[in-house]
Amino acid sequence: MVKTQYNEQHMGAAYGPYGQMTQAPQAETMRIDDVIVRTVALVAATFVAAIFTYSMVADGIANNDSDAIGTAMMLGTIGMVVGLGIMIFSMFKPVTNPFVAFAYAIGQGLLLGGVSAVFEQQWPGIVVNALLATILVFGAMLALFKFRILKNSPMFTKVIVGAGIGIFALSMVNLIASALGVDLGLFAAPGESVSALQWIIAIGITLWAAFSFILDFDMIEYSAAHGAPKKYAWAGAFGLTAGLIFLYWNLLRLMSYFQGD
């Protein structure tokens, strides 16, 4: 009898004595605060990487240092390849590994900084305007979702996902064509005259980038409310970071179109 009582009190050492245990330990669940903290960290990593290549290109242009510009562009190209690979991976499996998420953020930052410096050199002030516009659009979409002016629905999801697949396919075709030296005329280069088709594409993609945040907000809210594992906070943060970067790129392009005219 004594032996039985001893076993009942001490078996299952991983959980502690049964007499003191109220329930078995459970995996931590994600909270919205977890997503916010991780998003801030990823955006900060993007910003630091962008400043690095931005400074290299800006100094290279000012000092006529082609080596510095070439190095920055090489880093940007590596960042683009890394970011593209991770983005394709994320289409099949959520990014829950922080190292992968930071690799994407840093890679995109390296690319973003160099290109932004080129745009800033041609149109002083355009980078700050694009950053402010990105923050304002993100804030507006968050408010529209928070007050349920815009809500996710099966039809909304189908439209955004379908359009996203189309945009990705269009971008890949344009990227491959550019690598082969073929200009499809889908996007105007800095300083070029902008056609009606290019205006339509730029405005359409920018609108998609803004409305796609509704899917991210809905996914994060649903996952937190239904006890998703804490690691999925990284998936939410990755989605928001990728969305902010994509929105910035398109606002920068759109603003350059206005400058060109």
C-alpha cells in the first residue's frame, strides 16, 4: 500500500508530482502581440540591410565609385534571388522558421536599399514619400479591418489569391524576358515615358498589395483566437513584412511614374 501511494505521487516526473499537477503542460499558443514583436524585428532587419546598400550606392554615385555601386548591386541581386526562393517556398509551406524569415527580410533589404538610392538620385525625396505612403496605406487597411469596414470572405479570398497568382506569373514572365534582353513593355524604367497599359498594371498591383493585408490580418486574428502554435506567429510576421516590402516597391514605382510625367 505504501509503495502504491509513492508511485501515485511521483510517477510522471516530467510533469511534477501528481498531487501538485492540475493539468498536463500544453504547447504555447500564438498571440497577436507575438506577431507584432516579430514583425517589428523583421522590418528593422530589412531597414538596416537597406541602409547598408543605400549608403554604398549613394556614396558611389557621389564619389563616382563604380566598385561600390557594383558591390551594392551584387548584394542586391543575391538578396533578390534569396527572397524569390523563400517567397516561392512560402506558397507551399508557411514560414515558421525565424532564420528563414530573417534571410528574406535581409535579402530584400539589400535589394531595396540599392534600388531606392538610384530612384532617390533621380527624384530627391521620392524614397521618404514612398515610405510614408506605405505606412499610411498599411494603417488605413488595418483601421478598415479593425472596424470591420472591410472583412474577409470566401469570395474575397478567391479574388485576392487568384489575382496574386496572376501578378506573380506576370512578374516571373517579365523577369525572365528581361534576363533574355526582351522588353515586354509591362513596366516603365525610371525616366521612361509611361504608357496607359503600364499605368493600369502599376495601379492594379498597388491596389492588390494594399487589399492583400486583409487576408493577413484575418489569418493572424483567426490563428490567435483558435490557439495556433506559437511558431505560427512567425508566419504572420513574415506575411506582414513581405506585404509591406511589396507595397513599398509598387508605391515607389507608381510615384516614379508621376515624376516621369
